[in-house]
Amino acid sequence: MRTALLVCDHVPDNLKEKHGDYPTMYGNLFPDLDLEPHYVCDDHFPALKDFDLFIITGSRFSVYDTESWILQLMELIRGIDQAGKKCIGICFGHQIIAEALGGKVSKASTGYLIGVHTFKIDREITWTKEQRTEFNVLMLCQDQVVRLPAAGIILASNALCPVGMYHVKDQFFAIQGHPEFSKSFDKDVFLSRKEKMGEEKIARALASFDREPDKRWLSDIMMRFVTWQW
């Protein structure tokens, strides 16, 4: 399955040596995929016809920003939809899929969500072998999906993030959290923004690290989604 990794941001230089870049993180999350990175945030877009699967990364940008590459990425998502191809969206990717297909994204009233958060699974995930009632995932976001596309189905939620995971038909799988992150990377990023987030929120995030993110399980359900015979 030829896969384009649509990279929507750059790891800050002061963190890259310690944590690697986004293609490295996604390569670790999806070891069975041969990812071809395309830095769409630098206007480097792949040809739709050349790939079977597209993975959209997180970003410091918001989907309602007016940068030309964001508008072009929405057009590509609509092309993926029309072509019947597969797509995975993570954080910003989760949000821009919703926005491109008729949903809505806005700043969350709860503000930043950081650290490890637990989500309740709202319906059976039929394509996985290991059924669960909840999962943990690292978070780093302040925008959220507030309205799904017409064909969207919520898979997981919690009180602070009602649209934590969803899919659209058999093509799009999206998650608000960051299964590609390590705890140390998540921590270094939110500590670098502590003036915006506040000491109390950061203290709760650090305390949440006693829970382990379910990275392997999330990787498995995403891979099974894109290879499932629907």
C-alpha cells in the first residue's frame, strides 16, 4: 500500500535532535508502512493518483487559518473522498478531514488538552481483534471538531473532547490525540508553551503520565481500518 505522509508542521529545531522529526515518529507508529513524506506545510503536495493511503499529521496551525496550503490540503481531502481512497488523520489531520468534508472545527471552551487522556469507546470497533471499552492517548490540542461531516460516526469520546475518534464511511479514520508522540516529546512541547497553558493545567498533565498511552493498540486499529474488507 503506497502511503503519502502529509506533514503539516516542523518539529522545532531545539527538539528535533532529541525526539526526531515527524516522519520518524510516524515511521515508529506504523512500522509496516513505507511512508513517503510530503511537507504540505511547505507546499509540497503528492499526486492523488500515485498513492493508496494518505496520513495527515498534527500541526501548530488551525484548520480555519487561511494559509494557501491548508486550503489546498482540503481540496486534496475532497479528492481522496471522491477517488474512494483511504486516509488517516491525527490531531490537526482529524480536524481538517472533518472541516473539508462538511464538518466544523473551533477553539475548545476547555482550552488546551495536554498529557494522557482516557477516552470511552462509544460503539463496537468491528475491525479490531482486541475489543476495549476505553483507551489512553497523549493529547496536545486547543481546537476540536464540534460538528462531524454528514457521514461521520463517533467512535470514542470523553467529557472534555466529545469527538475523540471517528470515521467517515470506509475511507477516513481520525483521532484527536497523538498516538505518534512519546511522553517526553509531549512534555517538552507543552512546557515550552507554559505561559499559554498555565501551571495548574501543566501540573495535571504531568500527573497523568502515570497512565500508559495505548499506542500499539491504536496503531493496530488504524492499520486494520485501512486494510479491512468492508
